[in-house]
Amino acid sequence: MSAPGIPHIPVLLEEVVAALNPRGGDLIVDATLGAGGYTRRLLDEGATVHAFDRDPDAIAAVQNNPGKWPELASNPPRLVLHARRFSEMVEGLGDVGVDKVDGVVMDIGVSSMQLDQAGRGFAFGSDGPLDMRMSQDGMSAADFVNEADEAQIADVLYLYGEERQSRRLARAIVAARPLETTGDLARVVRKALGYNPAYKGSNAPKDPAIRTFQAIRIHVNGELDELDAALEASETLLQGGGRLAVVTFHSLEDRKVKRFLRDASSAGQSTSRHLPQTATAPAPFEKVSKGVRPGEAELEVNPRSRSATLRSAVRTNTPPREPYGTPGRRKVA
């Protein structure tokens, strides 16, 4: 991600590269291509990259710039594009005969390219259609706020935006229908919650529209279910010694990644301090890192990186666990 008006800068790039430790000939999945910052660096390190993105604009931007991406035409190609969701990594790689990889990197959430295009409807800083669809198809944000019942809207705001006044805000949204633009929605949120955007300074409260836009975007795109499936896919795809690196931008995402790696690195062990530690099944991941945050130098160049957290781990030789939904395996809340 990057600040408006400057080139897109991949967040925590050096830290991600260190976690992946790419070597010439490695096969690495960039599960969230976006503007291609991680992919470009991994290619420069000698890796072959399979890049996924459900946003057709991200795929087209690479395809339409062969001068920047000569690896598309190398023999064999060192860059392979997959215009599909990252939850479908196993199927997408299987279609081209790949079943194991040396690394997976994910940069979760909305990209700077999407935020900076008013027509995509992800940001409230500039007025645009109330869209927010990463894949540019299916239910839009406008469809949701104008057609969902009040209780469902309140649930989404509470669960995905951690909005304490979700019921009050849902009532205001329903009363203001129809809402057609990002500006329409932002004004309703600010009025309902008593926020004045003219407030400035370090002590000014955060704009509550941030929470609302996050919540609706996550719901419209099914982001947390996608993350569950992508983490599971990484466990299936990574071979022994393979590296996983995940960058998140808010607590809901980071909590899922943290708990997934905790569970995956202690499979079959008691996690209660009142019970003896017993290993009944080898763990599929090891060397789980603590959360890594951007340093001051990066924050100066890229203020949007402020909320980013990187977590990484190394795959063991243990076979992947059963998929979510099977007995003894549940999704991480």
C-alpha cells in the first residue's frame, strides 16, 4: 500500500523478503498481486512467481505492461498470472500442474490501487459510486445498504467494524435510503454518530466512517472467509521448509492469522496451563514469528502502513490437517 499521489509501495517489503528467504529457482505464490510490489522483488531475487488476484484490473495492469514484466514471456515463464480468488490457490495451481511451492505471501485487504480510484467506491475521501467489489461482480455495497434489513446491517457493522453503536447507525442508514455514493454513506454515518469532519489535530477522534466502510467492504467481499480458506490452502501447498508470510491491516485479520499459526504450530498439544503438554500429532508449522510492525522510516514514506502487521512461519514435513468443517477442525474466530 502507499500514500495517495506517490508510487505504490509494498508494505514491510524487506521484512517480507527476509521471511520468505527467496532463492533462485524457488516457486513462490503471491496470493494478492495488487500493484505487483512483492512479485517484482521476488522475481528479481530469482524466484518463479504464481500471482493471484480476483481484481481484473490488477491482472490487466501486468498483462498490458510486458516491458515491466518480461518474465511473463520467458521460457518457461517465471511469472504466471491467476485471475481468481486466493482461496482458490490449490485449484489454480493444480490447473497448471503445480501441487507444492516454496513460499506463500499474502497482503490482506484492500489495495492502494483500489483505494485511490474513486470509481471503485472503497474510500470516503473522494465521492464515488458505492461499490467496494474487489472482483467487480456480485453484490455491491450499494446493494447491501439499500436492500438488507436493519438487523443484518447492524450485525455487519458490529462484527466487521467493531462499531459499538451499530444498531443506531443501522437505523440511520435504513432511514436515509437510497444511498448511491460513498459521500452519501459517509455523511449518514457522521451525522448519526455526531462526528464533525472539521475536527483536526492529534486529539481529534477517528472518523467513524472508517469502521463502517471497513465492515461493509469485508462483508461484500467475504474477506474473512476468504482468509480462512487461503490460510488452509497455504498449509496444503507449502512443502517442508516452505515459508508463509502474511501482512494484515486490522485486528480482525491479524487475530485470525495469529490464531491459525498458533494452532498450526501446536497441533495435538494441550493449550491449557492446567493440563500436561502432550503431543499427539506433529505440528504443520514451526518458527512462528511475533508480529512485525513498520519502522519510523517506512511510516514517513508510507503512512498507510501504520496499521500493518507481518506474521510468518515455516512449514514442517507433517501432512496438512483435515479441512475446516471436518470433526475436530473448526474455523478460527
